Amino acid sequence: MPDERPPDVREMGIYLTLAQVGFEMVVPLIVGLAVDHYADTMPWFTVSGVILGFVGGVAHLVVLGRQQEALKRERNKPENGAP
């Protein structure tokens, strides 16, 4: 019998954020391909799009990782203010 509970909102947010990172990595490649096709400059804008998408996506993943670490530290912080 399948589980009929609605998905956890936090989990859904994580999935949507990862999908956004994926789009951030793919869209510059597609734009580069389109510019190269119309400007007949193959492969320079495509290569630039790949590099830009990769750097942007990895940077976004690093920021997300740091945010998760901060949230985890905040949740595990003792209530009395002791380190």
C-alpha cells in the first residue's frame, strides 16, 4: 500500500533548490549554443556557457552547503549559551 502522506515541505524545498541549480548550470550552455549558431562563432560562446554554468552552479552549491551547516549548528547550540 503506497504512502499517501503529503511530502514534507522542507524536503520539497530542497528538491526545488537542486533543480534550480541544475537550470543554472544548463541555461548558460543553451544560450551559448544559440549565440554560436546565429553568430557562427562555434564553439566560443558554448565553451563560455559551459564554464559560466559550471562555476555558477558550484558556487551556488557551496552557498547552500554553508547555509545548511549554519542551520545545523544553530539547531545543535545549547540553550544556556555555553559553547
